[in-house]
Amino acid sequence: MKKNFLIILSLFLINLDLSAQDIILEEDVKSDTIIDKWGKNRSNFQHFYLDLNFSVPVEEEKGAELRYGFSHGVAIGYRYKKRLSNTFALGLDGSYRFFKYDIKQNDKKTIPNIFNKEYDKEKYKTHSLSAEGFFRINIGRRGDFVGNFLDVGYYGSWIFGFNHWYKYEYKKIINGKSENNCETIISKERNLNYVENLEYGLRVRIGLNRYILSASYRMSDLFNSQTDFEIPELPVLKIGLQIGFY
């Protein structure tokens, strides 16, 4: 009897020990081996960015000289990148852009205007939606961050808002009043018939992680010939700084 009790007790303890052990082959290990396809250095990556850019004097045409430093713009954009390899990637870019050309006032100016004179301030302001396709070359080693890169792209923009703004303050006083019964004229001309609505050109970027130096070169004309005025083209090159939000 005592012998049978010891045998039954031994079998019970062995069974208890086996049931307490984990069976590795039955564990779900898929969650440990799946690689996320979205991320800074993964197959797909997307982010928003902010761009501040300035016009640069390259082959400036007489009659449309700018006040550089005052001629600048901003852009808010969205960028998507598809990784092809450790070195190469393709991408798409979409953005809203505003730019202000500040016209220098001198006797050489030939920008068309109603009063045909020098103003105190004169600007062309543009609003546009832009789309771009680009090719990226990654430079150096990268971990779980964007790293250094070079982008070369081609863009097209639809200019949906283009206006000519100027301000003139009367200096001549007659009998205590200005010559035109007012002190200041501020005017804004819209729907200009000599402005092109489509723009295209090249863009290049050098990225240091989230900080990006950018340059764009406009290949199209801003103005057409649908006017009696001979209109000089505005400078075609812009450089800027972008900050990526990631």
C-alpha cells in the first residue's frame, strides 16, 4: 500500500512539473520579427516642412531690380520618400508658397503701373500651389534618423494669386494740402493680363537631418507679351532654409 502511494505521488509531481513549463514551439513570435515599413530610414517616410527663401541676384534684368533681403517668401509643404536602397530614394513633394518681390525704385524701372512713376514702396506678391518629383542620394551612415542627403527635383506650380502692390506718399503741399487732396495712395492691381499662371523649374536640396539648404531655378517666364509695355523678367534663382518636422 505504501509502495503504491509513493508511485502515485511521484507521477502526480512529474505531471505538475511538465504542465508548468512553457512550450516554446507554441509561442507566437511573429510580432518580434515584423519590421515597420514606415519610419525615418525605412521603406516609406513622410513629413511636413517649413521653408523660408530669398531671391538671389543672377543675371538681373534692367528695369526690374529688386531690394534683396526684402524679396523673400515662405512655404508650407508635405514630402514623401520611397526608399529604393541604402543609397537611393524617390519622392514626391507638395506645397503652398507665398513670395514677395520688392521692386527697387529708380529712374531705370520699367515695371508697368498706372501712374508710371517711382513709388515709396512697390511689390509683386504671388500665391501658388506647387508639386515636385525628386531623386534622393543618401550620404554616409544613418541610424534611425534621416541623415545627410542630396535631392534633385523638377517642379511645376500653379500661380492662383498674383498682384501688383504699391504705395505713394505725396510730398508736394499746396495751401496746406497735398496736391491730390490726400497724403497717401495705396493700390493693389489684380487679374493682371501680362502674368503667366504656370511656372516650372528645377530644385536642389542638401539635407543635414532636419535642416535643409534649398535652391530653386525658374525655367519659365513670369510675364507674357499681352500688353503694350515691355516687361523685364524678375530674377529666377532663390535660395532658402527648410526645417523638417520629424
